[in-house]
Amino acid sequence: RAFEIVCDGLDVEPSLGVFFYFYQVKGLEPHKWVSISAQANRGLYVPFASNFKNFKDGYFRVHHGVGADELMFDSNGEPLFPFYWTSQPVALKGTDPDAL
């Protein structure tokens, strides 16, 4: 929601293109942690720019908007990642970057 609020304040329509202008996904290796971090010299949230320590003690909710099912499900309707916390994560299924 914070990203949407910032976009509203900048009078910019929130979109995946705008989001990935400011952020990048790191760590898409199977059975590894995935993180979202700011692109070099493009951070929006200066107070939160540093790495979070003890991040494994918490989690956050991922929610997609209307018409963005392809961010959560593959073409067969299977989840791209587990929708629950697990100590034994499965390999992530990739999404074609051109689809973003």
C-alpha cells in the first residue's frame, strides 16, 4: 500500500513497470530466500533503505489487484509460490519477464 500512496503523491499511476523501475527481485535460486531491494540510486524509502536484521522472524502478506492473477498463478492455475509460511519452501516457478 505504501508504494501506491507514494505513486499517488507523485501523481503517477501505480504499475509493475513503475514498481520495477525502483525495485528489483534478488535471489531466484531454488530453495533460497527471495528479496525485493531498491535499484541503485532509486530508493523511495530512505529510512528503510538498509537491510532488515532478523527478517526470518516475520513475514508479510502478498496480495494482487484485480486482473493480475498471472503474478500469483501460472497458466495452469497453479500457485507460483506457497500462499502460507513454511519452514520447507519449494522451488519458485518463474514468470516470463515480458509478461510483466
